[in-house]
Amino acid sequence: MFRANIGATEVTVLLTGMGSENARKSMESSSLERPDVFISTGLAGALDEALRPGDIVAARTSEVIARRLRTESDAGLLDLAAQAGARVVNVFLTSETIVATAREKQLLSVSGSVVEMETTHVLAEATRRQVPAVAIRSISDAAEEDLPVDFQRIADSRGHVKVGGLLKELALHPNRLPLLVRFGQQSRASSEALADFLDRYISLIAEKWPGTRTSEREEISAT
């Protein structure tokens, strides 16, 4: 957990790690005081072919694939996200596993515009705490892109990539190295776009959100 200030606004950043279990545990064990706002954010894969890497997307609703768990973003926070430059879509899909191939994305595209692994659980905890929340993601990979390696197999329990596992994957499939480099560049550019957006967005919340104190809380779902 980290704390910083954007202008007069205090921001607490909680890095949950990747996946629903890490998101739930981090949210439940965090020592956050009751914040004014939760922002569930991070990187995500596009399901909608119109979305490109670096696009900032906000969701009206978020739901877990194949499970009966559905959450909603606060309408006021969603409107401010649009004012700050986010593209508003209907549904984020929260997956229990990494969606790695263009074929998988195509099958899911009938149900949502974006796929990620934490948002629904973060928003569900925000609802339990009766705190307004919003789902915002930056696109790291397009709908027609396969991920360059099997991240599900080489990630640890916190969702961090194991260097040894990555090197083994590349030794077995050296032709994937250029794809991995491109994916890394895309992800870095998408993270920078997200950081720039959040600077604008949090300042806008501080200015326009009714009853805002000098503390906003930003929930970072994954890195």
C-alpha cells in the first residue's frame, strides 16, 4: 500500500496482485479508512475490436464469467470518467484465468468489451462498504492479439511473472521473443496512458464530486 497526493487530494494505492483471490484478500485485509471513492483500475485485454492498446475504458457494469456476481460503477463517477477522456462501455468481464488467445477473446466478446481478473471483486467489496466505486482499465492487448507466452503457467500465487519460468518458455519458443518485447512496450505505454488519465480524473473528482474530503482512495487491481 502506498500513499501520495495529487494536489490537495490524498490518494491511497493498494496493489492487490493478479486474480480474484488476491483481490479479495487484499481488500479484506487492507487497513483503509472509509474512503470517499474507490477506483478499480489496471490493465486489461480488449474483447471489442474497436478498442486499441492504450485506450482508457470505463465500465457501467462488471461481472464474473460463468458466475452469478455482477456489480455496477457509480453513475456520477462514470460521467466524470467520460469527461476526463475515458470511453464508456457496458460490461467488463472478470475472468478466473488469463484469457490468452484471440479465439478466446472472440468467444467472450458477445458478453463484454473488456476482460480482466479483479474488477468485479473490488467493486463488490466497495458495495459492501457502501463506498461509491468505478471500474476503469487501460487496454494492453487488442482483441485480435494472442498473448506472447502462457502467463498463467509462469506466474506465482501473487500473479507476478517468474523469471525462470519466462526464460524456459522463451528457450522452448524463441520465435516468441519479438512478440514478448512488443507486448512489453504496449503494456508500458498503456500504463503511462493510465497514469496520465488518473492524474486528470482524480483532480476532476476532487473538484466536482459532492462532499469530497481531502482524501480519495484509488484501488489498483493489478500491475
